[in-house]
Amino acid sequence: MASTYVTLLIELLFFQAFLATQIESLPHFETIPDESCGYVEVRKGAFMFWLLYGAETSDSVPREDKPLLLWLQGGPGSSSTGFGNFEEIGPLDVNLEARNETWIKQANVLFVDNPVGCGFSYVLDKSELTRNITGITSDFMISFRAFLKKLPVFKTIPFYMAGESYGGKMVAAFGAALHEAIQERTIQCNFMGIALGDSLISFPEAVLSYGPYLFSLSLLDEKDLQKVQQLAVQIAKATVAGDYSSAIYFSELQNIAIAKATDNVDVYYVLRHNIPDFAVHENTSRLSSHQLFAQYTSRTQSDELYKLMNGPIRKKLKIIPDFVTWGGQSAMVAQAQQVDVPSSVLSDVGNLLQAGVQVVVYEGQLDMICGVVGAESWIKKLTWDYLPQFLNSSRQPLYIPAPLQMKETAAFLKSFKNF
């Protein structure tokens, strides 16, 4: 997702008393710093961490002339300041080497460890963890208001938000809440658009897509397809009825059925099978949503990144409390949010489109969990005046930068108006 091609797609749109003392000692910037970070106590005992990189500058284009872009990781519970920063789009890689393709070439980039409990964000008691997207959104709005107070220069600079997987779901909800606050004049922000990368927008469409998608790749036969789809229908019905606990239960059964029928396909990258420690074997009766989350965080919390964040980065930042371990509360975050996973933000996306906010949806075709087939389905259900024209528009190819005689298709782009 940090590739040049995704960067091109995004370009088409367009941070208790001890900590309170630390936060208040930070300067209020009238210009954009090279780097800055901070904590915001969003609720008593709940602290959210943010990290900002100022955009690369030139004599002709100062960083004040470049937009602010917020990046959010998925999970829920994975760290934007860690994985998104050092493994995807930040200025340095996990070896602290300069990255050739970094988003700070185009924008001032803000990473936020959201929800509280992931990355360097933390809670003093697990009862302070958020339980649903509404709670996550409320915390974010408090955090973002505090960020703008510390760096008021960003109140008028064009602002975009981007996220992947569950981070995309959060971006959609944040976008709707931010737009409403702007309309009510309770916040000053030049909000321009959002980018949703393989995002969990509508749960029924996602789970109903798994069987046909895997069948098309010969990873299921017709017998197993029927079993997976029967469970998908039960998940969808429970979700629509608001019975999220039942939806999660049937989802776990579907996970087991898929894992056993596909020889433990990697549902985040379907060209791989039997990832160590996360496979279902004959003597295994259960593959829970926690184990699927573990598959995700195994990528976003590698030993290499864990050592970097809890070593050199902690030392450099200087404000991380001694009792906080980067990623130490992530599993609790996932568990706290589990029952709310089926909730939808489809109406938020539609409302943003209807309001004229720019929306980009981008997908990778080897991801089953929040894949292309599901996205095509939920897009058709958006409430937006121009949806028919969008659906009837033709896709255009995007090419990998190379000599003309070596033209290679990287992606397809479809657009209409602000979508």
C-alpha cells in the first residue's frame, strides 16, 4: 500500500497530570515544523498519541502550500505511527533509511494511533477502551481539536484523511463528523476529502463476497462455496437486524469453513497459504476473529518494528511514559471493538459524496477480507445523486512509470464528479 501506484491514486484527491504538563509545554506553531508529536487526553485516563511530519519543501513550494494528510491504520488496534509510518508511507523505513517514495513529498503527514490503546496511545484502565465506532469518532474529534489548537496553521490548509481496512471505516466516520462540525461552525478546518483503502465500509457486502471470490480463484469447490455462502447469508441477516453478536458468531464459523476448505489461505494475500501460528488444522475447532486480527497484526507489529518503536523511536520522542509499551494494548483494543465490527458507515460515505467532499476508494485484488468484489457491491448501495453516472462511466488504465515500449498496467481508475 506504500507503493508508487497507490500514492498516485491518493494524489488524485488532492498527534494524566504528568502528560497534561508535557502537552501544555509543547509550543503553539504558527508555521509547520519539520516534526512534532504529542498526547491528547481525550477522556479521563485515555490518551491518544499523534506524530506529524512537515512536508518536504522547495524554494518555490513551501510546506504551508501543501495539504495536511491524516493516515490511519486498520485492525482495529494497529499503529499508524509505527506500521503506516515506517513500513508504508513515512520518510524512513524500518531500518531508518530514507524511503524513495514517501507521502511527505506531497503533503504534511499526520499519523494518529487511534483508537486509544494502539501504538503509543494508551488507557490507564481497560474500561476506558472504546467499544464502537461512535466512541472512536468522539475521541478523534477531541484529539483533532487539540491538534489544531497546537498547530493553528493547519486550520486553513487543505485537509485530507486516508486509511486502510478498519482505518478506512474510521476515516469515513471521522469525515462525516468533521463535516458536520464544520457546518455547525464548531471547528475551523479546510476539509477536502477522504481516501478509503480496502476498507470495511459495509459488513454484509464484504462477507457475501468471500465465497464467489474464492470460488473464482479455484480455492473453493461448489460444495464448499454453498457452505460459505449459507453462513454469509446468516451473517448478513444478523447484521441488518442489528444482532452483531450473532453476526460475529456466524462470521467465526465462516472463517473456519474458509480456512479448512482452502488449506488455510492467507485471507489478506490469497497467493499464500498456511501462515505459521495462524492456520486451522484438523485438531483445531475454532478460528476466532481474534486470530484473524493476529494475522493482521503479525504484519503490523513485527519483531523488527517492535524493537524500533520501543527503542530508538521512544528515546527520540522523549514523551512516552515508562509504563507504556508500543503495541502493548493492541489485543485489548481488538477484543473491545469486536462486537461492533459489523456496524456500517455506508451512510457516512454517501453523505460526504452528497456534500461534495472528494472520496477515493482504492482496492487490491488479492485481499479477500475487504476486497474488490465487496466494494463493488457496497458502492452500488450509496445514496448519492450522481451514482448512476458513476456506475456507467468507463474505467481508465493507470500505468507503472516506465519507457513506453514497456507499458504495464498498474490499476484501473473510474471517476465521476467528486467520487
